[in-house]
Amino acid sequence: MSTLLSSLLQPFLFPISSDPRYQNRYQACGMSDFKLDVVIAQDFPEPDFRPKKEETISGAEKINDAVYKIFSGNFAGRRAISDRLFRGNQADSDSLGNPNGGEEKREHGSGKKSGPLLSGTAYCISSCGMILLNKIALSTYNFNAGISLMFYQNLISCLVVAVLGLSGVVSVEKLSWKLIRVWIPVNIIFVGMLVSGMYSLKYINIAMVTILKNVTNIITAIGEVYIFRKRQNQKVWTAMFFMIISAISGGITDLSFDSMGYTWQIMNCILTASYSLTLRKVMDKAKQLTRTGSLNEISMVLLNNLLSLPFGIILILLFNEWEYVITTDVIKLPMFWVVATASGLLGLAISFTSMWFLYQTGPTTYSLVGSLNKIPISFAGLVLFKVPLSLPNLFSILFGLFAGIFFARAKMSRS
């Protein structure tokens, strides 16, 4: 296994420089706070995670240019982009929408107006599409190997990011063994988060998964109080109370209630919150072990997905999923591979489009759209999969969606 891991990581390894600049340089990145989970673990960057004065943040500008290339195909007239992922000194969160503090006019005249709409649409489509396609793969095709599906999708992400990195479209931080050792505890939680998310989505309808995921926000907020000594304002506690009520009432009135699915979802909430909290503790140390002193989100995608592959192989062998995969008829269906591959690509697209959208707008708009985006996902899941629904359960779902939006607004207000 160590030989396999070594061969996978060898192209990205580099000797840690002894230069103290690489060990002590700290760059705050407002986006390292949320994650890349199948369904974004934390739907918005918190206002507390703002770049400090005299500190640089990595590449919104390069991400914007890279995504612009990917989605529009317009390569002409593009300005040279820096090797660093974000630039500029910014202290206000609004400056995330313009890394030059609003003083430099964007070169894309029509793009200035269409940018937020285009990036927001791309973000919403990728997040909605990924969840729906995962549900189709797991439920409609009745694929009973969630770990194998996770392994396949993470492998796709690694290959795509590696190709984009080698072609210079995105900037990927080279990895070191010291960084890998620091990141392994985070990655173990990451793998558990993805696997539990896969199985909960298989047994529970999308609307209830969305509502139950609010419990993640509650666990995370409580963890912030005890681990980071962060005080939550009264609106946040009120929103969390609404979330608890909606989750309990939703479970009680769920006509398609499945105890196995709810157990997986509770595990997913705990692991997702643990991932978010652990990531914050590990991030500072991880940045010190990189060549540039920062760890952008694309590098996190590669690091998480690459390290998850050997863990995925171990789990597949441990739970004998490989026997099911090689004998099931579903893998003989071309459309199943189309759905599985597309969901993996959309999962990766969330990383790009979320950064692109945040760059085009700002944390406030991004967080609100992320919360509102749960509404079409929920109702699309109810309609497309013909979920049996009662009036009390519908009310619980609507109440939970409202609580999620209220929570997003509360987190943006300072106590």
C-alpha cells in the first residue's frame, strides 16, 4: 500500500525548503473555511475569516480567469495571470469581490455585468446536478457500493486537477510527506463524511437530507464555542432552535422514513462538523509546510481526493464491495457510467464555480444563494423521485429551509 501511495504522490512531492520564509509565512484565505464535500459541508464562508491587513490571500483572480477559460472558451485578449492564487491586501470581505479594492476596472466589459449571473448559475447547476445524479446512481440504478462510487469520483477529480495543473490552467501546491502526515487525520474524516453522505442519500429523499444537514450547522456552531471560544449571537441560537424543530418534525412526519438512512445521516452530520472544525485547526500548520505558505482550495481538492484513494481501496476490500461490483449487472449499463462520471465532474465543478461566484460577488451574496439553492434541490428531489409526501412533512421541509436561510443571515450579522 505504501508503494502505491508513493507512486501516486511522487509527481507532487518536493523537498521542504529550509528557508524560514516558507515556514513562517501565513496567508489567510477566506475560502479554506468551507469545504468540498459532496454537498458543501459549510455553505458559506464566515465573516470572521477575513484576510488580515498586510497579508495576502491566494488567487481569486487566477481562479476567475481559469474558470472563465473553462466555461466560456474565450482565450483571446486575456491578461497575464500571476502564479499565486489570490493577490492584494484586503481587510474587508467585500474586497473579495474585487481583489484590487475596486480601483482597477475589469477588462471584460460585458463580463462585468454577466459575471455574477453566469458564475451563480454555474454554481447552482453544478451543486444541484451533482446531488441529483448521485441520487440517481444510488437509488434509481440501485447501486449498493457507495464506497466504490466515491472512489471512482475521487479518482476522476484527481485526474482532472492533475491535467489542469500540468497545463497551467490552475495553480496546484506541490505536496510533501510532512504535509501529508499532518493532513491524514483530516482526510480520514473526509472519507467518512463522503461515504456516510453516499449511503444516507441512497436511503433518504433529497429534501429530508437537506433539512437534516442543518444539524451539521448546529454541531459546528457548538464546536466553535467550546473549541475556538467563539461567541454566537442570539439570532444564531434562535435559528439553530428552528433547525432542531424542523429536523425532529420532518423525521416524525416522513412517510418514507428509513432508520438505516437516518443513522447514516446523523453520522454524516457529526463527521461533516468534525471535518470543518478539524480543518480549521490543521490549516495553519498545513500552510507552514507548503512552499508558498498557503494552501488554496484546488490544492485541497487534490490533497483530499488523492489521499482518499488508498483509504477507499482498504474500505472496498474490508467490506467486500469488490465482489458486488464485479458481479452486479448495473455496471454493464453505459448510462450508469455516464451518470457516475457526470456526478463526479460536477462535484469537482462545485470547487471551481464556488470560487468563481465568490470572486464575482462576495461572501454575503454567496452565502444567501447557497442557502436559497437548497430550495430547488429539495423540490426537484421530491418531484423527480416521486417521494410520498404529507402536508405536515411538507410544512416541516419548508420550515427547515426557512431556518437554513435565517441561519445564514444570522451568521453574517456580528454580535
